[in-house]
Amino acid sequence: MTSERPDPSVPTATYRLQLQPEFPFTAAAAAVPYLASLGVSHLHLSPVLESVPGSAHGYDVVDHAHVREELGGEDGLRALSRTAREHGLGLVMDIVPNHMAMAPRHNRALWEVLREGPKSSYARWFDIDWEAQDGQLLLPVLGHPVGAELGNLTVDGGMLRYYDHVFPLREGTEELPLPQLLDAQWYRPVWWRLARTELNYRRFFSISELIGVRVEDPEVFEATHAKILQLLHEGVVDGLRVDHPDGLADPDTYLQRLHEATGGRWTVVEKILADGEQLPANWPMAGTTGYDALRHIDGLFTDPAGFGELLGQYRRFAAPQTDRGGDWAATARRAAYKVITHELAAETDRLTRVATRVCAASPEPALRDRAPWALRTALQELLVRMEVYRPYGSSDAAAVVTEEAAAEARLAFVIPEEAGAVDVVRDLVLGRAGDGPDHVEFRTRFAQTASALRAKSVEDTAFYRYVPLLSATEVGGNPGSPAVSPEEFHAYCTRVQRDWPLTGTVVSTHDTKRSADVRAALAVLTECPERWADTLAEVTRTGDGVPDAQLAWAAWQTVFGLGPAAPERVREALLKHVREAGLYTSWTEQEPAYEEAVTAFVTAGPCGPQGEQVAGLRSRLEPHIRANVLGTALVQLTMPGVPDVYQGTEGTYLALVDPDNRRPVRFPPEDSGDKGALTAAALRLRRRRPDVFGDAATYAPLVAEGPSAAHCAAFVRSGEVVTAVTRLSLRLAEAGGWRETVLPLPPGVWRDVLVPEREFSGDARVEELLGDSPVALLERVATD
């Protein structure tokens, strides 16, 4: 198929391809004809720059100047671009400005820093605190304390070797005895457990294998973006997705610089917005990657009353402690305390050192005589109370580091005068205590630490502890209040069309803990909480072999949402679940006996004969699962914003947390069915009618009338396309169906996009409008 190339600056829809050695550029090129026929306008490529060999994701970049050879190199990328253009498609590329891989063997810039220290021309690239650890960069790579590993550290060919790790030697140190040689380097290999408290470089969250990059430095920006900008300006790629801007020292300036360098190309950023949080209005880009849309879409298909009942059933079944899975807010707070004092202890210490330095040098007496422990306590107490990922500027900081939070933080101190450290820290955060270099560094590091804390404590800990409804524990979600009313959904869409009409929207990504189809199935449980509880009581009536009740509840929900699957996929996902939860085992303090019990339980229970009862319930609820699956897909594809379709999700796509959701897929998908037909129809309509969905389009709710009006969610785009979906279909069936419910359509004659011979006008009876489908997509074909 050959067609006109679309406007490269504004996609109508993107399709995410997860590139890896098993799926290189040639495989992507082979899929192009199919993807073009599907109706997307752009391919959305995962990171393409050189990364650690064998990487399945590409976010561990080692060389910004070269396209990854394992994918086919720059020639392969250019060939893919040419093939895409021949079929009318553009390319959007994922970029990683925040960090690089801590892999000196492959990362030449880091290699030079390890060899030459802070005088290296590359030293400015990395966020390293050379004043700590006696000026040596800590490398947490040893399996045991260094004294037990000396026999495994060898000097060979002018390099220091430790198993697969290779490090350069400082000039003139090759002949020194090993202990003296180690002391003489610009780095120090240490036991990996020291990373928690002693690390002196910024990393990605708590992942020591990824070192922070100082992209705020103009020279570093130019060096790390030269290839990206070349590919943009030469027309190889057309737009960008920016990974994790919250980790940057100065996201505002970075995004402005990127906007100017790209000439204003369409760019979205992976900014996670907490419930109620707004995107900074001054950011010069199209919007977010779309997790805020995901939360609102999922919430539309979640029954608020039923969730409350499900929560009660969960509490009776699992009996979780209040702050260990019983209450959302308490669970998130406890998780934050755990992360700030353990995984992010090194980051907190560095922030404390900056605060101490500011206070000691301040000309203001009010800032002096502040003990480091008091400043650290104040920092921790304010950070754990932040309910967004990070503040942006002093005005934003005042809104998120509130006086109410400060009042609570002061309660951590016994002596009222010592509680004054809270006011000192808050003044530093808000920019009230000065604006010197140390003050700026403090505000920067506070914001960066806040974002890491939020991600680690909420997404990677609390989401695995608070499990009444697994579909609600998704990036950007609010598990404590997951339901979204139609009115709230319409208000959100109205704001998006007004403020960020070209933002991204997603329902499945390479980072979602469960794919949209799995979540759609789980949401049905909010419509039948008693049936779910009865089923669990039946399959767990003896209690034999259950490691703990919270895990059992989550495991049974997992197999309900996933449906039939290889047991190994379930076991791997649940082992990750219990390690992330950190209640009985963790990644760094594994308890083999508990993990063996988890594996045995999953094999014998959810993946064993008892699993058939849950499978039977899923089968009986299949019509309602289908309604949620199709409703989710159609809403995302027609609401304001630019939809991103994750690889394979145009058909049935049932996946759990990574790496399960990053497996290569076949094109076309083996099981597309009615979801595939609906997706293709909506995407082709967007491509054919871009004006209906673009930045100048309009959005308006349509309100059904009649006894079951609450179960119909509908809207019209630009007066030309109507979307109508069924919500809470099980409750609808129990209430007697649609009966006399009607949907007043805007003026004109409306044709069913999927069944063109069907036309409607005026007050359409919803039962006829939907027919055998839980959703309808209409296009206006004539005026009255």
C-alpha cells in the first residue's frame, strides 16, 4: 500500500513497537504494511541508541552517538524509515535523557571518568558527588565485602577485572599491590549492599545500574542529543517521547531547549500525574504519554459502590494490617517511610548534607544551629507527605509542600524547638531562604528525590501491598478511589481538548503492570464482589498451602484477569509481586522458604485444578468482560488526545508486569476478533477525518435518558463522530437491560462505522443502537 505521507508533526495515532534483539528494525519493517493498513499514522519506537548488549528494553543507553547495532544500526533504522514512508507512516522515537547504563565496559564516557576522575572531559556528564567517599566513585558491584573478594579482583592488560566487570586503571597505578591499587583509583568497587546508604552518584530511582546524566549542562545536552537531532532534522524520525523528565535537574529548561532544538516537533513526556495534579502549563510540548488518560478510562468501567463492597470482602478475607495493605493512604505512607530510610537513604543523606551546608553558611541566624539529624528528619517527614511526584518552581512547591504537611511533620519531634527544622527545610524548598548555588542545588535534589520516592513507594511497593482490586494499581492510578463517574470523565476530556489536545493517551504500555484487557476483566469484579468472595471461599476453604491471605487474594485475581496461560508466567509475576511488596521477602533480602511456598501455592492452587472454578466464573462473566474490553478500546481511540496502541493490543492481549508484557508479538495478531475490527475502524476513521480529532476539534458529552441512562457513556467529536459505550454491563443486566433508554443524537443522519447499513437519527433507542455489541461508533453522513 502506498499513500501520501502524513503531516509529520502531528500523529493521528501511534503504534508502539518494543524493539529488542529478537525484534530488530528488519522485523519492524516487515510489519509496516500491516500496521499501515491498521490505520495508525506513526510507528512509536522504543529507544534505538546503543545500549547494554542483550538489553530487552533499550533504556540502559551506553552511547548516544550511535544507533544500536543489535537492532540493525543506523542503516537499519534509515531503511525502516524509508519503508514506513513508502506506506504513509512516520516515526516517533523514545529518548532517555535522564540516565545511562553503569556499564564502563560499554559506556566509553563513563570509562574515561573512571580512569581520569573529575578532571575528565566527561566528568560533567554524570551527577557524581566527588566531595563524598574521599573523592572516589562508589561502584556497588562486589558480591561480598571487599576483603572477601580480593582473590576475585585481578589486574590484567592494564585493567581491573572482577568476573564480567572490567574497569580502567588510573595512569601509573598498574604495578601497585592490589590493596594500594584499589585505594589509588578514582573509583572504589564495594559490596553491592552499600549502595543503599553510601552511594555518591545519582541513579534512576534506586537502580544502581543506571547513573544520572547532567543533561541540564548545555554541552552535555548537545553531546547526548546530537544523533537524535540529526535523525529528526534529516527526516528519519518525526517526533519524540521523552522518558522520565521528573528525574532531571531542571525539566522546564530541558524541555524548552529540546523544543527549540527540534523546531517544535510533536513531543510527549512520560510525566505521571497524580490524581488531581495538572501538567505544568509552561512546558512547550504536546502533553504526557497518557497515564492520566488510562486512569480515567479504567475508572469509567469501575463500579464505585461495588469497589467499596469488594474492599470490605478483601479486608475480611485477608485481614491486612491498616498500614500494610488494609487502608490505601496508610499503606502508601508506611511504604514511603520504608523507601526513604532504606532504598533512598543515600539520596536522603546527600540532600541532608546540602541542607546542612546551607544552614551553616547562612547569614540568617534562624537557619543556624540545625543538627544534621534534625534536618534529615524534617526532610523525611515532608517528603513522605508529598502526594505528587515532584514540585516545579516555588509556586508549585507551595501547593504540594503545604503548611498542613509541615504541621504533621513537626509532630515527629519531641522538643518543639527542634521541630523548627521543618520550617527551615520548607523555607528552603519554597525558595524563601535565599537563591545561591547551594540553595538551588537543595531545591533541585529535593525535587529529584521526591520523584524517586513517589515512584518507588507507590508504584513499586504500595501497589503490591494494597490489593483489593489489582486493576486499580496501575501507573498514575488511585487505588484508594479508583472509580470515575461519567461526569468526571467528561470534565477531564473537556480539559484535555482545551489545554492539551495533542497529548498522548494509552491503556497498555511496556510499563503497565497488567494489560488493558486484564484490567478490563478485573474491573467486572466490582460489579459482583459477593460472587468473587464466594468463589474465593470455595477455592481456599481449607487454607492449606496458602503463604498469606493477601498473596492468595492477589494470586486468584491474577489468574481471573489473565485467563488461561502458561503457569510459569503467573509464577514469575507473583514472585515479582511478593518481592516488590517487601512484606515477607524482597529483592535484596530474599526468604527462600517463603518464595518456595508461594511457588507451590500458585502451582497447586491458581494454576492447578482449583483454578478451574475461577476460570468458570470468568467464563460466565465473559459478556461483561467483553463490554469492558471493547469500551476501553473505543474510548481511548476516540477521546481527546493522540492514542498510542501498544504492540499486539489491537487484538486480545493478556499480559502481566514486565518482562511478560515485553515479549515479541506476531503481526497480524493471531486473535484480533471484534476488538481488532473495532480498533481498525476507529484508527482509519481518525486518519480519514483528522480534523474531527485534532487540536481544533471539539468534545461534548452526550447524555442518555431513561431507566438505564447511567450505563451509557457517550460523547461527540466535532459534531461529526459519536462514541457510545456500555459501562457496568453486569449491573445493567441485573437491572433489566436498556428498556426504554434513549440516546439523543446531535442533528443529522448517523451511520454505524462498523455496520454501514445501519443508520440512526434523533432519539436513538440504546438497545437498537448497540445491537449485539456493547459499543457503537457513528459518523454523521447527512444533515437533517
